[in-house]
Amino acid sequence: MASRLQWSSWLVSLAVLGALPALGQSNFGGLTLGANKQSGTLTGSTGGATSLPAIVSNRDRNNNKCLGFGDPTPDHILVLQQNVPSLKLRVNSSGGDTTLVVQGAQGDVRCGDDSKGGKDASLTDTDWQAGTYKIWVGTATPGVRRDYTLYVRP
């Protein structure tokens, strides 16, 4: 009896530990924002051929179209330690045609495309709840590789 109980405990522990890396997995790392750090910069490169709307949704919570192609694994993980009233994400790939897709822990989706200044994507939205967000930086054409910098600001 004790042996069976130990075996069950071991299997449960293994299952929990096996799931942990998937929670924080991203292609190019993450950023944590809180009381002491309210903005940040991330870098990466596009290049996937997976339809980003197929991963998250065709439209976001504001009815914006979700567009682009990228890797099935998020490019970045953003952790907000507290609620943020307004947040802006902006991609700089030196003029590439990029897109942004952000998915929150509760499944809420936010999408961004061309900014006012060109084809690089930007996204400005309000009411960001504390939690973990997956971020994909995509391109309008599948498989296109563009190095980029992603700026996250209030």
C-alpha cells in the first residue's frame, strides 16, 4: 500500500514538473513589469510559417483583425505584476511588414498591425490585468526573417 502511494505521488510530481517549462517557454525571452520597472525592450527575429490567427483568434477583444505568420511558440512572455491602465507595444524591424499578437492568461487577445509611421506593427490598449501574456511578432508573409526590437511602454 505504501509503495503504491509513493509511486502515485512520484507520478503526480513528475507531471507537475514536466508542465512547468511550458508555462514560461518562449523563443527569445521575457520581460517583467512592476512597480520598479514600468517599461522595457526585447529583441528577436521573425521567421515562422504558422498562421497566428489560427493559434489565437481571427479577431481580438476590440474586434481588430489578427494577422501574420510566426512560430507556434510565443516569441516573448510579458509578466505584469500589477494592473496597468494603458500599455503600448511597438515593433521596430527597420520597416518590415510586421504584426503583433498578444494573448493573456485568461485567453484575452490583442492584435496590432501597421503603425502610423509605417509597416512595423504597434498596439496600444487599456485595462491590462496583472498576469502573464504571450507575445508573437509576425510578418505579413510566411517564413520571412526580420530582426526586430520590441518596445513595451505605459
